[in-house]
Amino acid sequence: MARYGMVIDTKKCVGCQDCVIACQAENNVPQGFCRDWITTESKGKFPTIEMEIRTERCNHCTDAPCVSCCPTGASHYHDVGGVILVNHDECIGCKACIASCPYDARYVHPEGYVDKCTFCIHRVEKGEDPACVSVCPTYCMHFGDLDDPNSDVSQLLKSRKYHSLIPEAGTKPNIFYLT
Amino acid sequence: MSSLSRRRFLKITGATFGATVAASSLSGVVKGAEKVDEKTGKSVKGIQKIPTFCDICFWKCGAIAYVKDGELWKIEGNPDDPLSNGRLCPRGTGGVGAHYDESRLKAPLMRKGPRGKEEFVEVTWDEAFDFIAKKMKKIKADYGPESMALFSHGIGGAFLKHLMKAYGTPNLTAPSFAQCRGPREVGFDLTYGDVIGSPERTDIENTKCLVLLGSHLGENMHNTQVQEFSHAIEKGATIITVDPRFSVAAGKAKHYLPIKPGTDMALLLAWMNVIVAEKLYNKNFIDKNAFGFEQFEYEIAQYTPEWAYIETTIDPEVIRETAREMARYAPATIIHPGRHTTWYGDDAQRSRAVALLNALMGNWGKKGGLYNPYNLSIPRYPYPKYPKSEKGSADNPNHKYPFAEGEKLSTGLREATITGKPYPIKGWFVYGTNLTQALPNTQETIDAIQKLDLMVVVDVVPSEIAGWADVVLPESVYVERYDELNTPLFKESFVALRQPVVEAPNDQKPNWWMAKKIGEKLGLQKYFPWKNVEEYLDTRLKSAGLSLSELQKKGVIKGPKESIYLGENEEPEFYTPSGKIEFYSHKLKEAGFDPIPKYSKPEEPPAGYFRLLFGRAPIHTFSKTQSNRYLYDLMDENEVWLNADVAKRIGVKNGEYVKLKNQDGVVSNKVKIKATERIRTDCVYMVHGFGQRSKMYRQTFNKGASDAQLITKYKTDPLMGGTGMNVNFVTIDWEA
């Protein structure tokens, strides 16, 4: 089975937030909320500074605490690519998943259910990239099957240094950042 | 600029449209392609994809608007468009928000209170046009047609420009020259006899070494440049970033040079000193193409890296190392000419230094250097001749600024309005430019407006400048209207169409319609022979062997490919007096200026003050996007960047609100402190466009601080009249 993931090149990302807006428009995210966001981390004293800019979102973890803690089964692994989705009709808005997520990737939709990144599965199932990937003016984001050794994402991980976010949480995240 | 028009003419005649039309993957309107909204079970009418081009900034990226059940859903890049390559920037992606913006002007407004008090009554279009036409007729009768001026920004202004030319005034201007890229164009024209243009002729995608002086690519989101910047990074290009602030581009750089603000000329001279002293330049290219190189060589010898260190605070060894690195990759090295170049009042000379450093790289017409752009020829509409003005324009009397030739000076027209010299300016038409924020020293802009008999603002939102108008005309936003065709000089030739995707929600109208209606009321019918804009566009396109219906489907049609690089044995041509690249300029010498660029020290900030610097954020364009819900959500106010150590020393905290006071005692709105390691200790920085004081512009009223308000001082470039604006100093206003 495929394992969908993203590989994001922090050397190219400029933090413009195009991915955030593309997601909001594509998925009709209510005003004041977002499913993806930019983090800028800088270290050092002026002028010797190291800076990493990252676009972040749900990591679609292989061992996802949001799935295991969900009392109704609304949070689940989708049968395509292991993508984590929330079934809005089954969600009771208890927020257990929000508390369990190390990435703070979820929010309560004004209509009462919990919402988050879907990897734009509705686009992916038609053979398109997620909206954030296809809009990016720096071409810094890559989406694909991490279990396929020939995919772009697997090849990039073979050829470049990378890290994931909060690996110590042990959730096996599926988003990797090239450095 | 005369040489520009010459060059344009040559290129245009070379690139007439041929039979080869690039195949388009777009099929215009796709109906019923997707199902929508399973949840509500509402009947699905399907999705339409309509190509157009963006107007959230002035880059004009090709886009595809998606309409779902008759309502605008999203806007994506048009893959066939060479400017967007199928990817818009965040502002373009957020363009949907411009259509749905709740702050939009909804109907024509007439002033009923004093100017600037924002007291208006709604009127009909006919009433508004009657008022405007009556005033314009009186101005023409009393003072002559030259006493009307147009300030416009963007391709949307094209029809109003036509109206003003037909009326008989030569006073058409935009802040994009004297407040932005003017010095760069003049500096390059004096050196090469040609300009940089927009989009810039920088082959960033193929460069091996890119030098950015204050250019904050990535924060400045001119789409194609950012895309190419990313490709250059991917291919391992060396990035050298010079900025008092650790910008996003500094984060991508191999070498970051934290220069003292105002000393860029010293660095440029020292780089050239190293390259000449170590004979790292392209000797063959210089021997063939340089004029006055011996004098230059003699003069440049004094500007050693050690000399420059005292001025710039940049380590001499770093200056040497970066100079060698540039030379190593030449001719695939670009010293970026910048875009907003009105900094210190010696900007045309600094741009000349940038031009000369590029010349030492021998990169003119070379891959990875400064390429030769071309465009597609679409003949103009066959209008009758415009009336000729006897008086000439009012922006630059007696050629006070001798090299401000090609474009008119916005601040020159403002001055003429205030002084009444060389003749009175009595009417302003303002299109798509928020002059109280765009021109330095807001008070002068207001003083000028108070002298007017007629002040008309055409805009989509109630911008600050609209509050000063006698008549405000609400324009439909770009996804609701047609505009002029876009055929820029670029790496590929093409024609792009802006066309309506959805209807305007209220009584907003396109500018072509306004221009035609006003023209007819002024008795200028013969200049508006077309029934509507479709007829106008189709006439132009048919004369080039194309048609509107074809372009409506494709959005973009490309012309035949030409090389943008010089062939191996092809010699470049330079339209300068010497026919060569002018390292020494007799033109400058004769006009009383330095024939070879020289350095002058910037004024130091008084104790306790910081130099005020400003720039852009990727999600806003000037002061015109602040109420767009997508863009507002991500940034609804600006911050003032202050060095973290300085913040600690003077006792302000990150996130704290302060007011800034400038050297003339002007106090800003409250603004949040961003205490950061990413800036020098002698300056502060803020994003332009915030702190607007229009009460009608509800969402953005008083949010953040306005750099424009604090820029009471400006230094005018004696060569070309550009207004250097980085010459103001601010401190924390503790009494506020």
C-alpha cells in the first residue's frame, strides 16, 4: 500500500504563505483558520544567523495518536496512502485528538467538527498534487509515495540531508524537510 | 527615454506575429466537469475555468479563475503563461478576496464636506460624469488642457491615459518612476543606452552568481523572479546578499554582507577596485565595448576594500572574496539592478555603478546575465492623432533634472500643482495609486490637492487618497473587467488577455467604460469610435492576425521564439553617444555631474535615532490589499523591526506597542516591536502600506504604522528627480 508523504526543501522556501492561501481557497477553510502555516526559525547573533523557513501541516503520521485516541473512530487512516482524515459526521468535537497531536495541526471548525489537512486527497485521487504543492512559486514542495523507492520523494530523501519535526514524539511523521 | 523607444521599435519590428501559435492545453470553458457539495445535496451546475491575468500587483501573471455554480471559487496560475508558469504568488492566489472584499466601493461618491473629511453622498454615474466633464471643460477653457494631470499605476490606467491624451494633456505620470525604478533606468540608460525594464532583463534562472543589494526577493514576490531565484538556488548558484537586515534572501546566501545603510556606493566602488586591480574582468569584452575605461581604471584605484571598510563596516577580505567569486562565474553573474531604488538621492549614480560592475562581468546579452528581451507586435488601435501640447509637460520645468526624460515625475507634477509653476495644475485624476502613501511627505500631497478645482479618484476600495477626492469612481476588480492587452518585453513573446470572470457585485464599472463615457461628455467622441471594449480588443488582435474569441479561450498566445542571448560572434550594440558602454560619461560631465560615480557619506542618525528602512511583505501590494480577507488574515498590521540588543538596552519588549517619532517630530500610529537578531543596531525596518488613516477603509484603519507618514524628508536625485526616501530617522516616542 502506498504511504503518502511530503518532502519539502527548506533551501528554496521563502515563507511567502502561498501554500496557506491556496489551501484556504481550495478547501473553503473558514476565515481565521488554516490547515497549513509557515514557521521561521533563526538561530545565532547578528550577523551570523542560521535561518530555516518551513511550511508545516498535519504530518499524516504512521502511528497517529489522533487516530488511536478518537472515541468515535472519526479520525481514521484513509485506505488510500494512509492519509489521516476526519469523518465530519462521526466527529463529536471532543478535542481529544487536538490534545494528542504534537504538531498542533487540528482546529475545531465553526460547524463543530475537527478539521485539518487532508493532503487534498480529493485532488490526489484524480492524479493532481495537493493545492499547496501545485501553487508553490519556489517549487519547494514534493508530494508522493514514500514506500515507492522510485518516487520523487524517496529519491530526494536518498540524495539530500533531511529532518522531520518532533521525531521524539514517536508518531512516525510522513513529512520531511530537506536542509 | 529616446533609446528605449528606439530599441523597442527595433525589437518590435523584428518580432511580428507569425503562423506558429503555441498549442494551448486550455479549452476555455469546461462545464459540468466536477460535482460539488455532496453534503447539502444542492443542484450542481458545474465548474467553469476562465483564463485571465492578475492585478493584485503589477507583474500581470496569467491566471485561470474557477467559477463554481456561478460564483468565484479560486484562482490558479495559467500553465501556458510565461510569467506565472501555472503558479501565482500568495497575493494572486488570494485574488478571490478582492472580488468578495466587504470594504469595496459600491457606487460613485461626491464630496459634501471639506476635502479629506471623507464625507460623501452616493450619486449616479451620470451625475458624477456630468460634474467631472463640466469641471474639465472649465479647466480647459480657463487654463488649457495641460492643467489636468493623471496619476495612474497599472495596466488598468490605459484607457484613462488615452482619455487624457485625447483631452490634450501631456501630464501623465506614475509613482513607479520617481519613487521606484526611475534611478535604475536612468543609470543603465546613461551607461548602456538601454534600460532594465519590467519584467527585469535578469536571467536569474541561469545565473551562477546573483548579487542582491537591498533586493529582498522572496519578500518582494514578483512571481517570475522568485521562481527563477528558486531554480538558481536549486542549481547551486552563489547568492551574495547585501542588506542591513537579515532578509529571507540573506538566509539563502553563501555570503551575507550586513552593510551600514547608505554606503552601498562605497561597496560597489571597492568591488570594482578589486576586480580592476586583480584584472579579473573580461578584458576582451572591455577592450571592445568600454568607453573611458582608462579614466575609470585610474579613478577606481583609490577605492580599496580597506577604504570601503570604514564606510560600509564590511570586512575587506569579504569584499575581496565576494568580488573574486563574482568574477569567477562571469559572464553568468548578475549584480541585480534592484527595483525600488529611490534610497539616498544619489541613486542614479549608484545604479550607474551597478551597471558598470555588470559591465566588468561582460554579461550583456549573455546566458545567466542581462538578456535581450523581445515582445509581440500588436498594432495600436487606429485612433485619430492626439492634440499636440504647446506648453509641454509641467513636471520638470527647464529640464531641472536633465536625465528625467522618458517618464514624467509624479513629485514634479505635485510641485507644479503647489507652486502653479511653470503653469497651474487644476485637476487630478488618480487611478489605482494611493498617493498619500506612495509619495514622500504626505503634507505636500495634501497641500497640492487643496489647490485643485477637480480631484477624481478611481479605485476599488476606499483608499486614503479616495478620502481626498471630490468624486470617487468605484471600479470593478480585475476578475470583473476587460483591460488593455499585455505584451511585455520578456524572455518569450506573448499576448495576454484580462477578461471578466464574474459580474461586479454592485454598481462598479470598468475603467474603459468610464473613459468612454467621460470622453463622450467632453465631446471627444472621435477618440472613442469603438462600441465597447470587446470591439476595441478584437480590432487590435485582428490587425495582428489573431482574434478576441481565440484569446478568450486561451488567455495567452505566444509568438515565435527568438534568442535572448547574443550569438557567439554577435557583437552587442549600445545606443550611447560613444556607441559603447560608458565608464566615463561626457553627457554627465557636460551637465555638471560626476562622469564616473563617486561616493558621498550618508548623513548619520542623531543620538538615540535609527534610520527608517521599509520594504515589502509577500502577501501585500503597497497599501491596496489590506482589506482582502485572505491577505488580511495572514497580516493585518506591520511590525517595526528593532535589533534585539538595542531593544533590551532601551527597554522595549518584543510584541510591545510603541509609537515612532521622526526627526521632524511627526509621530506614527502605534506599532508592534519585533525585537530580532535579524537587523543592524543603527536602523529599523517596517513593511510599507500599513497605518492608513482612511476611516472608510474600516478593516485597515489605524492598523500598524505608515512609513510614508514618517518620510517627511526626501532627497531629490539631481540627475533625474527621484525621491530618495531612506533619509529619515526615528526614535521611540516615550511620551505617546
